[in-house]
Amino acid sequence: MTARTPVTMRTPATQSPTAPPRSLKPAPKVGFVSLGCPKALVDSERIITKLRSEGYQVAPDYAGADVVVVNTCGFLDSAKQESLDAIGEALAENGRVIVTGCMGLEEGRIREVHPGVLSVTGPHQYEQVVTAVHDAVPPLHDPYLDLVPPEGLRLTPRHYAYLKISEGCNNRCSFCIIPSIRGDLASRPANHVMTEAERLVKAGVKELLVISQDTSAYGLDIKYAESQWKGAPLKAKFLDLSRALGELGAWVRMHYVYPYPHVDDVIPLMAEGKILPYLDIPFQHASPAVLKAMRRPAHQEKTAERIANWRKVCPDLAVRSTFIVGFPGETEEDFTFLLDWLREAKLNRVGCFKYEAVSGAKANEIESAVPEEVKEERWHRFMATQQEISQEILASRVGTTIDVIIDEVDEDGALGRSKWDAPEIDGSVFLNGEQNVKPGDIVKVHVDSADDYDLWGTVAGKA
């Protein structure tokens, strides 16, 4: 999904010719622009589901919308500027714009730049957004339009879905303002999460991507409270939830996992094939001095050794992460330490960002800012190091047979992902010329070749 393009939603099947007549008045249409992370995408899905249940349609473009909702990102200054640009584009193309999301907390700044917006609300303020839509374009009171599928409406393809298990975060990393935007950790009851997950799987979802700000802290705020699921108590705890999700028969992928000690207990579930052998852990750095300045939780000097122990339990485990180079006070020694750690840990997938000051973050008070040209040079060295690691790992897949979930099929063939790759952020598996599969199929693929980040293969059968 492109950042500034209104989203086209899947809707229930068209009305049967024998169904009772609907109102002759056309249903009001709402356009959506969803920016930022998957957690914001889930917020958009909740708003859309509520509006769709009230009879609204989702417009595929600006021209067809009666009003446009822009769900903004406010984490980095660059993201805020992108949000302001998206609001401006929606105003220019449509003229009736409702703003929500993380940048909505800066209503004054938004209205200073774009005084014509109809409403501004902050993150996960679903009811306020729906009320603003009502004010802009009242809903039709037609019971034949007030229908949505039981799993709700989503912005992702039919075969995978994001499953948000909590809001907010208790950590106070010095470079991050998420807690001030989204608040402290607020976990959903385990049976609520499982009910949503089960509905998604019954609707045809083949892959559940578990997300939150701090997935492995799930349940801490509610003291790991038990709730009833399938006639038995289920704790709101990372391990217990992982085990329950693993019984649904879908791929389960864990994102934003901090490496607390109890994460070790989940690795055997991956070895057993209950959940995918994949951990998205935002390490951000490896130097103890930088991690201390970042105020990162759960960082240990022996993290690489711990990853090695995980791989002894689950040899297929893939670890992806993100890192920041050029953090205030980062020395050449710190950066060299990071590169050495990267070579030792051999992470499968890695993203890297040059440090960007965020308004309101404690890191802005740290002295010894790293010059921009040094950040740039370190970023290139980091990416070159990781490219070599990725190339080595993917080369080892050539000649093997792996499970692949199909994402797209066109005249050139099919595009899929392995168990070690999340949608949109990791690599792909290309099946050139393959036409006998469809999105959502999980197939066995013989890996024929690899480059630095992607694989090419041939379908060898159904998984």
C-alpha cells in the first residue's frame, strides 16, 4: 500500500437479485489514507469495520469519497512531514478531510498548516473518528447496508492479517515518544485476542502477524489475568497466548518482541512447528554504552550467545531486527562493536536507520551529536556488512525445499514468502512462470537460486 493512496477495501458479496430492495439513496463513501506502522493499520481497520457496519462504503479514490480520513504517523519528524503532506494532498483532491492517528496529538500544528480539516483526533480514538464522519456525512439508516463480515474489514490481503494484542508501552527509551502518544501498556484479555484470531482464520486468513509495541510484555499490566477460552482458563501471557494461537492451524508470526528471559520458553513452540520460527526483535544497537544511553530494556552483553542457544533448540529460527546508527554519543569504537556483533549474531533480516532527533525525546538532551556525514558513512558500512551476511544465509537455502505462502500471481508468475519473511519488510520468493497457484496457497518450493535478499524457486507440491 502506498503511503498517500486511498485504500480500496474488500466488501461482502454483492446483493442477491432476490434480496429486499435497498434504499435508493446511495450509501455515503469514505476514503482512507493509512500511514505509519501495522499498529496504525489495525486502528484504520477498526474504524472501517465500524463505519461499514453502519452502511458506509469505502471509496477507492479521492474523487469518489464524500469525506477522507487520514490516519497519521507522528513518530519521527520526517513521518510528521509525510503526514502533513498526505493531509494536504487529500484536501487538494477532495476538500473534506478528517485527521486521526499519532500526529493528531499535535492538533495545533496540523490546523496551522491545514486550517481546513474538519476534525483532528489522536491515536486509537475510534469513536471520535466515527462521530466526526457522522458529522461530515450522516449514515443511511438501512438495515440491508448495515452488514459486515464477522472478522471485520481489513486493509491487508485476504490471506494474512495483523493481530494487535495490546496498546501502549511501559518502556521509556530515550529516542522514543510512543508512550507519550499511545500511553502505557494496555493488554487485551486473552480470550478477546483468541476470538478475533479464530474469526480471522475461519474467514480464510492463513497467516496471523502478532503485533503490539512490546509483544513479550503482553499481560504484565493486567497481571497475566486468566479468561475463559474453549472451556478452559487462558492466561494473558506471551507463552500461553503463543501456544493457543499455534492451535488454530495458521502461520503465526511474532513481531516487536523484546528479549526478556521468558522469550526462551517460546522457542520450543517454533521447533515443534506450532508458530513460525521467526522473531522480530528491535535490538537498535549492540554497544553496551549506546544501549545504556538509549535506555533499552532487556539488553544483555551476551545477546549473540543467547541467539545461538535459541538456534540450538530451533535451527530454522530467523531473527530480524532494526538498528540505529549515529545515536548521540556513538563513537567509532561503539560502531565497530556493533559491526562485530552483527557478524557474530548473523541476523537473517535487518533494517537500519540513521538517528533522527524526535521532538520531545530525552535523547535530544544527550551531548556529542554525530555529524550527518558520519551517520551516512556508518549506515553504508552497516548495510554492506549485513548484505554479506544475508547473501551467505540465502545461499545456504539453494537446493533445499521450503514452505512458501503465495502473495501475488500475475502474467509473469507468482510471488511468495518463506516462513522467514514477513510481508512488506523482508524478502520474497519468486516463482517465475508459475500460474497454478493463488494468493494464500502454501506450497513446497525447491530453491533454485538466491541473491542478496531474495530467492527463486520452482513449486514442488502443496505444503
